[in-house]
Amino acid sequence: MTKAVEPSQPAAPQLTGLAEREPSTGSEGADRDARREALRAAPTVMVSACLLGEACRYDGRSQRSERVLAALEGKAVIPICPEAAAGLGIPRPPVDLAGGTGVDVWAGRARALTRETREDRTAAFQTGAQMALDAAQRFDVPVALLKEKSPSCGSQRVYEAGVLRPGEGITTALLRADGRTVVSDEDL
């Protein structure tokens, strides 16, 4: 499907300017409406596989969402699970970001660490993100509908050191840097 990036040497795209993004000029409601409209207009959508019913979450479960399935009616769908694609296995230990958000991971200021043992999984998360971006580019996907709170796919909130904080995941940061709209499952 997509060319895998070597986990020990993940791609390090330039995400300059993302950390300094200006707050939107509209309200959060207007931003959410714009994301929803982008989703409605997109003929092809990349979607977190767990939202489609795939049992690929870290705990081996799915998060099948009828709201997501309804929003995808009539669209071509590209399912992704960056973590499983990178070979992290199912189930796998939960991972939190440490030191910042997905943008900070790409800038080398933060890491993706397993929650209990603090084992570094950053390279694998970057590999999975690059695989998602490769698929988005290959299939010309303008919008991704991803699972909120995930260290890969969160678009508004992610866990940092066990605490839910505002921010985006590693895959979301990369997709946005490439100009793609990322919609949270919680936007629906």
C-alpha cells in the first residue's frame, strides 16, 4: 500500500511555523463548522480505522462510531491506524506525549513514551504518521477524520504525561503541515 519509512530513521519534515500559528479569527464554533464543511465537501476522506470498527486501538478494541459512518456516506474512505501500520502491535502499551504536542515531537522537543515504563516509541509514531501522509498524498485526500485524544490522531486534545491537554497528535501535525484538514470525531 504505502512505502514504510525505516523506524530507526523517521522522516523529519519541516513543520516550521506550526507552533507559532495564529489563533483563528473566528470562534471555536465557526472553526468546527469550517471543518465540518470541509468534510462534507471532500470526495475522499482518511479515517481512523478504529472509528470504522477495526479493533486496532492500543487496548485491542474499536471505537466504531455511527456518527462517523453516517458522515462518510457516499465517500471514498482510506482507513488508517498509524500505530498499527508502524508495527506497534495490537494490543500495545498506552503511549502519552512527553514535553509537548505532535508539533513539538517533529521539532525534537517532545517524545512519545509508553505510559508505565516510559519506553520511547517516538520513531514508530513518526513512521506511522509518515505512512498516513504518504497515503493521503497518493490518494489525494484533502480531509482526515481522526480519533480525538490519541497521541497520533488527536486534533484538539492529547494526553501529555497522563494529563489531557490542548494540542494535536503526531500524525495530525504532519497532515496539517501538508495542508490537509483534520476533523475530530468529536466535531460530528
